[in-house]
Amino acid sequence: MTCARCGYVREDLTLFDRVFVCPKCGWIVDRDYNASLNILRRSGSERPSVWSSAFYRWQGGAMKQEALSVRGG
């Protein structure tokens, strides 16, 4: 996974690693949020405010899991 803050690539993450910790810049962030920032950057639609505020949005700990939708059939 690529660090959305500095661009460092970590290749040792597993699906069980829910938090991304960059050994180069020290950024600690939810891995899904980090991935979404990378997707945003690659799409060409990034906004400068995203990068400056991303570090402060995530405050550690597990994020709340969304309820799964169940459809009757």
C-alpha cells in the first residue's frame, strides 16, 4: 500500500492490518481512508485541503463498522 502522505510503498500489509503506519513519515491512518486518498489523487480530482486535513481527521482506534444489509428473498 502506498502512503497517501509521502508516497512510500509498504508491501508487507495483510488484509488483517486495518491501520496503515508509514515507517518513512510516521503517518498513522485507517488503511481504507489512506486508499481512498490514493484513489482520489490518481483520479485527478484531488483538492489541496484534503491533504492538509487528512492527518487530523483520523484519531486512532477502530472505526465503527457499518451495519450489513440483509435482503429477504
